[in-house]
Amino acid sequence: MTAIIYRPARNAMQSGKGKTKEWVLVFERETPREIEPLMGYTSSSDMKSQIRLTFESREEAESYAKRNGIPYQVQKPHDSSVKRTAYTDNFRHDRKGSWTH
């Protein structure tokens, strides 16, 4: 039962950065999900996969895992780089690509 500590990335469908500043501790799955034959629902007997703990810093999450004897892995955060462009750059005379509608 290994835990993963990570900082979630920004949602690709929205421009906001909500819930990306906190660190999350989740447990890896011990058993795979199963499809229930009668109704077709997906289920799992692994109850720890439902646990999701949030912390304000990576150090807090690591100290929690150490205190409780949980082996863990830390994933590096993915910081996005913002490409700043101006609208007027579309109409520059030295533009490399062709401009079409």
C-alpha cells in the first residue's frame, strides 16, 4: 500500500488555477476494478482508493506519511509556462507563417 503525494495540475478545460496550490496524498490501488455482471457497474473492494487527503505543503504531507508509517512517492509538480503574445503579432510584416482566416 504505497501513497502518492502530488500537486494537481491546472484543468485543461478552464483557465483558472483553483485547487492547484495544495498537495494531495492518495493511495495506489491494491486490487483492480471489477465489472459487476448483473448491472454492469464498475466496483472495487479496495476502500483506501477512496481516501484523498489535502495538505498546504509537501513537507506536511510527507510528515503525515512518516508519522503513520505509510510508504510514499513524491511526484514533481508540473508548472505551466505561459506564452505571452499580443493580438497585433498576428499582423506583423515579418511573420513566418501565412495568415489565413
